[in-house]
Amino acid sequence: MKRIFAQAALFSLLILLLGIMIGIWIDNYRLSSIRESLSSADVNSDDARLLGVYLQRFGESYCNVALEKNLEYNDKIYSEGRDIERKIESNVFTPEVQQEWRRYSLLQTQFWLNSVDLKERCSFNYSTVVYLSRQNSDSTLEEIDSKVQSGILLDLKERCGRQMMLIPITADVNLTVVDAIKGQFNITQYPAVIVDESFVFEGLVSEDTLNELLKC
């Protein structure tokens, strides 16, 4: 009888270890996929950033080209970002995924800076909308508000298209540049929305209010 119990325990342990190994393999596969997506986004980000530098050096005759490249990057990171976030949120075992999330926040911040620079240099009239939320919410209300706010902004993005640069940034990723943004705009509550670097909203902001500010 003891032998039977021992065999059953060993079999259960093997099944458990096999499940853990499969889980780790799946998470590593997700991480590899995330890195591949971010590597592609890195190239597009550098391309848009360097085109902005080129514009500063050689004048405004390339404004439209620079805008188009930055918009292409916006479209790409908008679609890839949602896929990356889904993969990150489903990951449990791989600790490196937190670093990939941080890199994604940096890419979004770089895109924002590109957009602001082009807008000022070339007198473009699109709107920039920065959306700050936290991975680790302080309360259930904050979590619910963040989900609702995300839905509102996605609906506006679908309607406004390229007239709205939507920049989602995770606020609690321990990045100096993100902390600087929060400090500059005095953001202490989440979700938070920054429109055109001038209007700051903490907590849930309605679609009607945002409609009044956006140029679309």
C-alpha cells in the first residue's frame, strides 16, 4: 500500500513539474514574441526620432515626410502595443517581462516627444493625448476607472484617427523620465490624462470633456 501511495505521489509530482515546465516554456515564448515586437518598434522609433533631428538640421522642407513617418510609427505602436500589453498581462513566470514593459513605456514616451517636436516645429494641428495609468492600483475604483478611461480613449482614437496621437504610459514602472512627467504635471491620482501638454485631468474624465479639447 505504501508503495502504491509513493508511486501516486511521484506521479503527481512529475505532473506538477511538467505543468510548471510547460508554463515556463510558454512564458518564455511570449517574452521572445514581445522582444521581437519591441525590437521592430525600436527601429521605427529611432527612424522617427532621427528624421526629427534631420529636420532640425536641414530646415522645414521635410515636415510632411517627418509627419508621415511619425504617424506610421503611431499606427504601428498603437496596434503592436495592445498586443504586447495582452501578452505581458498573461505572463506569470518570467520576471524579465517587467523590463519589457518598461521598454514599451520608454518607446511611448519617445513617440510623445517626437510628436510634440514636430507639432511645434512644423505648426501641425493634431492633438497629443497622454494616458497615465498604473499596473498596481491602490483601489478597485481606480482599476475600474482606468478600464473605463482606456475604453473612452480608444473610442476617440478610432474616431479621430491621425488627428489624435494617443500615448499610453504606465506610471509605476520606476523610470526617471516617467517620474519627471508626473512631477512636471503634478499628477498624484490615476488614471490621468494630459491633452496637448496644457490640460491635465486626474481621475476619470468624460468623453464629452475630451471632445471639447480635441481637434477632430
